[in-house]
Amino acid sequence: MKNPVIATLLVAALAGFALSGCGKKEQPAPPAAAAPAPAPAPAPAPEVKPVSVKGVTLGNALAADKKVAAPLESFAPKDTIYASIETEGKGKAALKAVWTFKKGDKTATVSDTSQDIDAAGPAVTEFHIAKPDGWPAGTYEVEIFLNGASAGKKAFAVK
């Protein structure tokens, strides 16, 4: 080459091209690590409801599940009279049945029995009274107590 300026420019251009081809290529930045998803909040503990009386049913026979086979409000003198107490909730509780006979303005206790239960959910407890020689005709009542507080009453008759 006869022109030193052109030769210099040509060398400079080739050197720049060579350097750009030989240079280290930049790698794309790795994607940022995704933040771990927050752990789900623990489910709230189920609310534990204490034992409560759901219902009282009277009858003269029980089914296998301790529920009254057929609800009654009137009984024959020689019937065994059952009170089926349905409870719900969990825990220990004291159930008590007080059976009374009413004549005029007088009330006499026929029976007073208690049972301690340890419920793990819905349950049925039974109380009963029987008198082989027969109940006097008249008006009766059973009152159910749960831990000492009245939880329900049922009136019935013997005819």
C-alpha cells in the first residue's frame, strides 16, 4: 500500500474488528431467584364447644342407639318411662334427672339419678324409672340438669 493513512485506518479497523470478535461475550444475567412462597397460615384450631343438652325425649322403649323408639307424653301405670337426653359438644359433664309427681299443689320426688359423661361429640344418655306395682295416675315431670344447671323439663301423664 502506498498511502500510509489508508493503511493505518485499515489496520485500526481490522484491529477493532478482531478485538470485538475475540472479546468475551457477556452472558445474560441469570433470572433472579423467585422468593419462596410464604408458608400458608396454620388452620385455626376447631372451636371446642362444651357439652350442652340438645333435647329431651320421653318414651316407653329405647332403640339400640339409646334414643326413644317412639316419643310419648302419656304412659300406662306399669310402663318403664325413659328419658333420652341428646347432648352435643366435647368434654366431661354431669347429667342429672329429677323425676317428680305432682298432685294439686304438692310435688314429690320419685327419683333423682346422675351420670357423669365424657363426650367426644354428639351423644345420647338415658335415664329411666320403673314401678312394677304401677305408677299412680296423675301428672309427672322430669327435669334434666347439666353440671347443676337446669337444661330442660318434660311434663308427662300416667293414665
